[in-house]
Amino acid sequence: MPKLPKSVVIEGRRFPTWALGTNARKQLINLNQVEAHIEELKVRLAYQSSVRQLCQAQLREALPQPVARCPKQGKSTLRIRYFWHIVPKAFAEATLPSDPSKLDLHTINASNLYRAGDRVLLYVKGYGAVGWGEVQDDASTVQQYLSLRRCVPSLSAALPASALKPYALRHPTRASQRLPVGANVDGVLKALAFIPLESE
């Protein structure tokens, strides 16, 4: 039988445990077990609620930006999406820097993560931001690739994490991560001596 306290308070009255009958002791044990289970459920509910909030935040981050309507043509177009993508360090050291060219998304573990038109900033842990490109479709293979637009001349020239704060950015914490809406994307591209494709 579980250990009981020396006394209990029931409906405002304190009773010594030794004075309780057998049935009262059994019900006290049942009550303690139910209350312990309720506390366990509260902890689990709090955890699941925090997970739900995290999933909601990640869902919002993964959604496309609101549709912007062109006032002249009256046509709807999606805003360009910008992402961080962490490039495997070994791959970067063996392959980068690279002249602007096609980069197979499979080689950087990025297949099926992006859509055509997305702009992807490449990040190498231990170095920083090393380049960027635009996701494009390859009609001949029905595959996607990253068309590199700029790449630092050497990995040592990467923009380190410590230099990202002025652009309302921080280093990515996941393999693929959407840049926040308020980030100064053009600023960070210029800091890397990149040339933005267009004025957003």
C-alpha cells in the first residue's frame, strides 16, 4: 500500500491518517492517484500546447507571401521568397567557391524544398553566408536546380554570423529556413558584394 501522510484535510477538517478506516484509506489512495494523474496530464498538455505553437509558427514561415496585385496589368503575382540553406561543410570545402553556374539541389540536400523563383542564400557552418542563387526548373529533366548568381571568392571571405545583426538577420538554425519579412535582404547581398537581381 502506498505511503500515506500523517494527516489529511478533508472538507476543512484535519484527520490523522491512523484514525481513518480501511475504506477511507483506500479512497484517500485513489484520490491521491487521480490527482497525480491530473498533474501529469497538465504537464503533457502544456508540452503539447508549446509544440502546437511551434508547428503553427513553422507553418506560417513555410507559407508563400501574400499575393501582391500589379496596379497596371491587374494581375496577381507572388512575392519572391528568400531562404537560408545550410550547405554541408565538406561539400562546401570541396566545391566552393564556384563561378555562377547550375547547382543540383540534390547535392546540397535541398530537393523538394523550394519552388521555382525562390532565392536561396547559402550558409556554411563555421564560415557564414557564402553565396546565393535562384531556384529554376529544368524542363528536360523535370528537376530543379539552383542557378548561382554570386559566390564569395573564398570560404574565408564568407559573411560571418556576427555580421548579420545589422540586417535584421541571424544565422540559420535549421537546414532550410525562411528569411524573416523584416530582413534587409538587399543589404546583406551588397555586404557580400552581391548584386540584387531587381529592386523589390
